[in-house]
Amino acid sequence: MKRHIKIKRFWRTWGVLIKLGLLLTILILLASCAKNTPASDYCLLYRPIYSHPSDTEETLRQIDGNNIVYDALCDR
């Protein structure tokens, strides 16, 4: 019975701070997931892809698609 009273007293004293801490933690985690990468970061990381004579038609099509995106977003 005394243990139950100690838990109630603890929760009455620290419960609001614990709830506030959990809420702030959740908000920080949600905010960190909502980051969009600007085109300028993309241009710093990405480089055009060059084809090889042994590439298949599908590979060449994918390379061209990636390079078109690069040309549209990044100034050369």
C-alpha cells in the first residue's frame, strides 16, 4: 500500500514534466522527418552518369532520364 502512495506522489510531482518531455521528444522527431532536400544540395551530391558501350537499351534510357533531371535542376 505504501508503494502505491509513493508512486502517486511521484506522479503528482513529476508527471507534468514527464508528459511535457515526451511531447517535446515526439515533436522534435516529427520535425526531423519533414526535411526536404533543396536542389542545390542535390547538385552538390549528384554527378552525371556516362554510358558504356555494353549498356543495354534500358540502362541507356535510365541514364538519360537521370541526366535530364540533373540538367533541369543544376546549372552547368
